[in-house]
Amino acid sequence: MTLLNVPPTRNATPARLNCPEDCRTIVARDIGMSYKLGDRRVPVLRDIDLSVRSGNVKLLMGPSGSGKTTLLSILAGLLSPTQGRVELLGENITALSKAQLSRFRLENIGFIFQGFNLFPALTALENVELALDLRGIRGKEARDRAQAMLEQVGLGDKASNQPRDLSGGQKQRVAIARALVARPKIVMADEPTAALDSHSGHAVMELLRKLAKEEGVTVLMVTHDPRIVDIADSIIHLEDGIIQGS
Amino acid sequence: MASLARKNLLEDIPRFLVAQAGIMFAVVLVTVQLGIYRGFLKSTALIVDEAEADLWVSSEDMVYFELTPSLAAENLFEIQGLDGVELAEPLLLPSAQWHSQSGQLSTMKVIGFDPDGELFQPWNIIEGNPEQLDEPFSILIDRTNLRPLDIGGVGEVADINSIPSTVVGLTEGTQSIASSAFAFTSLESALAYSTTAFSTSLSCQSDADGNLSCDRVARRVPQENWADNRQEARTLQASDTVTHVLVRIENSANLEEVRAAIESAIPGARALTGEQVAERTRLYWRDRTGIGFTLGMGAALGVVVGVVIVSQILYSSVSDHIKEFGTLKAMGASDWTLYGVVIEQAMWMAVTGYAPGTALCWFIAQWTASSMGIVVLITPLSSVAVFGITLAMCVGSAFFAIQKVTRVDPAIVFKA
Ligand SMILES: Nc1ncnc2c1ncn2[C@@H]1O[C@H](COP(=O)(O)OP(=O)(O)OP(=O)(O)O)[C@@H](O)[C@H]1O
Ligand SMILES: [Mg+2]
């Protein structure tokens, strides 16, 4: 299974090796979230308890406005919950300072966005290199790794294209390369197929699943898209801020 | 990350060009104002800088080199006899009135020197030669004064204190911006110009003990009588006055000793080095004109306009790329990484605005020097200083953009 798929050239990280079978990469305990609207507090999430097993691909589904994006932001350390705590890789990130959180995301989380969020002025290769640059990996090593990653997503020949010269599916594949190139342990995605047609949406998510499995990456993905449920190891349903079942 | 700053900047070329124009504006204003300041001050003491005297002997009441009580010419002969003095030559700097053929009146500063002397000679002579000054009432003037003095060129005649005088040559880059037009001429001619407006007589009184004390009294001659009071050119006599005595000391002599010897031999005189006289002159004009403040205001205005434009450009650039900054933040980029992008953009702007700005200044300086005789002094040091100011201006302008970057909420990345 997962570990056996790791190619020999890639070093499995110690964290992964030490992780027991039921090891949880993402754990949320008793999360509550409410937004302030004027002098009222509007509850958005209530009593959220969830966990994601290491190396699994988990989908977070639910109707619009049910709080999926809010929950994902909290789990990714982009938003502080009003209640409860989040543990990622055994670390209680709710207790971290802003700068520590930023560092934690840099080292452990790759992001994929609905709108791709590529840097339009940079080429595909430079977009991928950027993720390495932020981690202090530059020059030839960064270029080679970025190029290899682009080849893995099937875009080896598009390295010097700017995002505007790529199709939606290709852009999202560049974004996947960018999210994975620095070998994060977690990937978080919000509706990554929403801007793609159903065929390329499915193809791109298949690719993400394949690469994630090779690397043993844990994936948490918000989606509306019923056509990609087959890529998931498990699914959480959210309704009105409450988990309906998983 | 390096490429992100540069490429985001170049992505919107029109905006980039506006930023460049703003920076060029600031660079030109600062460089030109600084250059005019330095060029102005340098021009005020050009005559002093060009003289090859070790010491300038002048009245102790000298305000600056053009404004000083005269010395008695007999002091010149006394100085020539002092130990350690190799050479002493007089300089006579009377003010005069210039009357062009068509009747235009201008003030003039006559620079009377010994055309055969060694310590002062006009320089940058572009037409004619100093030997022609041996002919009485021949003058050299700066090319840029032709028009202000209402005279066509070499060979033409105008009156200086009612004495018809001939322009025998032209100089270039010799005029002080602060002074009246200079006319270089021989000592003899200068002496005649200086005495036309004055008649001198001895006034003697005897005191109670019967001792006779005499003073030389100069009385102003009414202008309508100048022509009658006209002097023939004659050589300097002990009873005349000179403005400065230029001294070259012997190789073996000690400057301080010669200076002390001169000052003790001639009461009321002071011996200063050329550098000291030049410095006093520049300080006089600086304080007298308040030019530092005026030009400083101009330069500050340039910087303010530059800051406003660059701030605005950087801020709007950050606003346009706010989603990218949010993405970087979500990906875990530190605040300083983000500031680095903005600051690097600011520095690219500084460099790319400075280079053409400085080139433009160089052309401006060439043009003002050749067409108006105004020296805009641009030195390597002042260029480096202006580059520093430009860099500080641009990086300082990043302040508001950085504020905006700081406030970006990384959670926006998941909002459509
Ligand atoms: N910054 C905010 N301030 C106030 N209310 C907010 C804020 N962000 C989200 N909400 C509210 O929280 C609720 C959940 O929003 P969220 O974006 O998490 O829903 P979602 O499940 O992602 O919906 P969709 O599928 O449409 O993206 C919504 O009612 C929304 O209006
Ligand atoms: Mg959402």
C-alpha cells in the first residue's frame, strides 16, 4: 500500500515511517466558529470533531454556506476558531503564534485553490520554483526539482508557458505541482475542480490522488463535485455547520 | 522571489513608465538643484581658485575677495622685499560702469592683473590672447556676457567708466554667477578705470604740537565729468592702491612664517591662502543669497513629488496583486519575504528611474553651461549622493504598500 508505492529515489520522511497504522495527520476537537456581524455573533460551525488518517484523501462536502471553507481555513491554520483545537502532525496549531503558524504551513502544507492562484507574471516553471524558493531552495536544484515535478503532472513541455497560455486543467496541474514540489505532508484544497469541466476535473483529481499516494501525502479537499467522490478514501458531510456523517 | 518583484513590475508597462517618470523628475530636480548650488558656489570663487598664489594679502576687513578695502600699493613693494617671498603681484578689482555703443548701461567688475605676471592669468581663452592686453584699454570678457553687455564680439568697443575700451578676446566658463560681468585687463588699464570716478588729493592737518598728519582723500567725480577726469594708462605707483597682493613663497620658505612676516610688516593686512579666500567667498554668497535654502526647497519638492508618485504606484501595484500576496502568505511566506518583494520593486524603480534621470541631468548641465554660462556641477560624489537619496525615496515610498501587505488576511485565498 502507501509506503510500498514510494519510489526508491525519494526519501520517506521519518515522521511517515514512525507513523503507526491508525496515525492521524489531521485532528480537530470540538471546533466552534462564529462570525461577528454587528453586535451579533453568527455561529457557522458547531461541535466539529474529525480526524484524517495519514496518507488518506478525504473530501469535505456539503451544501453552499454550510461552512466548508471556514472549516478548511481553520484546519489549515489560516483562521483561528472561536473554540476547540486543531492538531496537525501531532502539533497543536491552535496554540501557535502567527509567525509560527506561517512557518508550520510553509514546512507542512501545500495548497490548491479553486481559482488556481498562480502568479500570472511567472512561467509555469517559476510558479513551481517559487514554492521551493520560499523554503530557501534556489538555483539549479530548485529548477531541476520544479522541472521534474512538472513532468510528473505531464507538463514538462509547458515549463516556460505563462499561466495565460495554459488551459484551466493545465493551470490546476501546475498548481498541483506547486503544492507538492516541496514534499509537504498535507495538501489542502478548496473546490479545486470548480473551474474545470467534468472530464479534466476528474483527470486532474486522479492525478492528485496518484501523486499524493506515491508520496504518502494526506489530502483534505472541499468539493461540491459528486463526480470526484471515487477518488476519496473517505468523505465528511457538513450541513449547517455540523458534521452529518463520515 | 527575485523574479516575482521584477516581473510584476514589468507586467504593467504604462504604470512602470509613470513611476519612472516620477523618479526621473525627482532625480533631475535634486541633481540640478544640487548642481546649481555647487556650481554657483564654485563660480563665485573661480578667480581665486585659478590664481596660483600661495598667499593672498588683503585688508583684514575683507568681506570676500571682490568686496574688500584697498591696500596701499607701497605694501606691494614692501612684500616683495620680505624674506621667503619669491614673487608678489598686485591684483586690482575696481567696479565700473559699462556703457555699450547703443547706450545700455551695466555694472562691471574689472580684473586688473599683470599680463606678464605668473600668479594670475585669465584661463579658458577661446579667442584672442592675453598679450593683446598690453595695449591700453583692451579687455577680455566671458563669451556668455556678450549678450548681457550688448556687444557683438572681438574688436568691438564700449565705454568703461567713460574710457573707450576694446574687446580683444573671449573667455569661457570664467564668470561668477553672482557677480557683475568680469573684464580682464592690464593693471595699467584697471588703474585708469578705477581713478576715473575719483580724484585724489592730500589733506593735511597740523595738531597742537605742530605735527603734520596727512590723509589721502578720494573724492567722487560727478559722472558727467568722468570724461574730463580721464586718466592716461600709467604704471602703478606707490601712491596708488591695489585690491590684493598675490604672493608666491620660495620653495624653502615656511608658509606660516611668511604669513606672519607679512602680517607684521603690514598693519591692517591679512595673508590668507587661496583656499581660505575662496572659502570665505563661497560662505559669503551662500549666506548672503540663502541659495542653499532656496535650492534645498526645490530639491525637497522633487523628493516629495517622487515619494507621492512612487508610493501611489507601489500601493496600486500591491492592490492589484493582493491575491498573490495572500497566496504567498497562505503558502507560509514570512512577512519579511513579502516586504522583500515590495522593497525589491521599489529598488528596481529607483535604479531604472535614476539611470535615465542622471543621463538627462548630464544633458541639461551641458546645455546650461554652453548656452547660459550656468554651471550645474555634477560630480561622481554628488551622483552617488543622489542615487542614495533616490533609493531612500523609493524604499521609503514602500511604506504604505507594506502596510497593505501586512494587513492581507491569508484566509482570502479560499474566497472566490
Ligand atoms: N468573514 C466572514 N464574516 C461573516 N460571515 C462569514 C464570513 N465568512 C463566511 N461567513 C459565513 O459563514 C457561512 C459559511 O461560509 P463558508 O464560506 O464556510 O461556506 P461554504 O460551505 O464554503 O460555502 P460554498 O460552498 O458556497 O463555498 C456562510 O453563511 C457565510 O456567509
Ligand atoms: Mg466555500
